[in-house]
Amino acid sequence: MDNTYILFPHFNPVIFSIFNISINWYGIMYILGFMFVLYRGRICIQKIGLNKKEIEDIIYFSFIGLLIGGRIGYVFFYNPLFFLNNILHIFKIWEGGMSFHGGLLGVIIVIFYFSQKLNKNFFIISDLIAPLIPIGLGAGRIGNFINGELWGRIAPDFYFSVLFPNSKIADLEASKNNLELKLLIDKFGVLPRHPSQIYEFFLEGVVLFLVLYYLSKKVKVNGIISGFFLIIYGIFRIIVECFREPDYQIGLFKECLTMGQILSFPMVICGFLVIYIQCRRIKKF
């Protein structure tokens, strides 16, 4: 089936440069995602009784919480030893290294702060933010694909495997004691892999957005949308991690689980707890 392998398009990750400052597709995708989130957030103003300024503040600070939390999460969850020995690299976000789960905690902290400041129920605000998150996630995954990073696991027998040029070092390491893989590298230069970024774009971006958008039109109980976000994203992430290459510095726990899966299981549990508690609270009234 090697004739079905897809050659990765040679995207230039840099759109253009001005005075030695490079503008990357990856950054632009996040900016576009943020702008669309801001647009959708403004539409929902009437729904939770906040004015335009309050909505914009929540979204702006949620974005900051996402960046700070995502970086701190990556440092602690994925590469603590490296950053312990290279403290200054913590601030070099442009070199990559963000954790969604850490970013989510950052957003939760921001929502809690604004719920106290504006005297609003936490879940009223979180139910507004949750359907907007997949937009940013989808944009980020497209950015990952354009950069040719976060590729999937080796899949020589998969019909739509992609040849990612940036995976060469990892491929050479993986093929050391495998003659079949060595032959594939001799033939194609790199190994065929799952395009896991596209899987994540479709599930965590498109499907998750459509489900939460539908629920936002139907569900009236506070917290249900937030709960479903945690459950569905967690399940999707657990599934996609089966096709995504594990982080090289961590590998697999017990030869089975990735860090992304380990961090996603508590999300699913918390999602069910949120829905259960909120539904019971409604029944009491």
C-alpha cells in the first residue's frame, strides 16, 4: 500500500518577515481563532446579562490564562527536568511547548475570578466560554499541521498515511532494530505516519463545536454544557492519543498510556460529576 502514502505539502511556516520579525502561520491561526471567539462571544451577550466590555474582558483574560496555564502545564506535566535545568527557556514560548490541560486550568481560574467580580454563577460564564474553545483548538491543530509537527504514530499499513519531513530524526530512532522500517526510510526518506493533527482538528475542533453549539440552543440548566465539554473533549483526546506520537521525553506509561490520556481521564470524570451535581441541584427546587 506504499503507493497510497501522502507526501506532506511543503508549507513555508513563515508567511512573511518584517525587519527580521517572522510572521508564522501557526501564530496567525491562533489570532484568527481568537478573533472568531471574540465575535461569537459578543453575539452571546444577551444570553448571560453581561455588557460588551465585560464579555471582552472575560475573553481577553481567558486567552491570557490559556497561554500562561498552557505553558506552566507543559513545564510541569511534560518536561519538568529540562526546564528545571534551563529556567530561561520557560519564557521562550515561540519555540513551542503548550499543554491544553494546563491552559484549561488557566481559563477556569479566570472564569472563577470574573464570576466573583461580576457576581455571576460560575457555570453561567463557563457555559458561554465552553462552546468557543473548540474554535481555538481547531485553528491551533491546523497550525500544527502546517508546521509539520505533532505528527501521528508510524502507520505503514494505513491507507492515508502522511510522509512528514520533520519526523526524520524520530524515524531513524524508531527504525534502528526494524528492517521493514529501514527499508521504508531508504525508499521514502521518512516513515509514513497518521496525520493526527487532522484527526484532532476534526474531532476537537469541528465535531466538538457543533455538539456544544447544538446543546447551547437546547439546554437551559447551568453547567450542563461545561460538563459535556469536559466529557466529550476528554473522550476525543483519549481516542486521538492512540494515533498521536507520544512525547519523546516521556513515552508511554506502562507501555500503554500517554500523558495526554492520563490528564484527560480526570476531565471525563469531572464532566460527569458537574452534570450530576447540577441536575440534582435543579431537582431540589
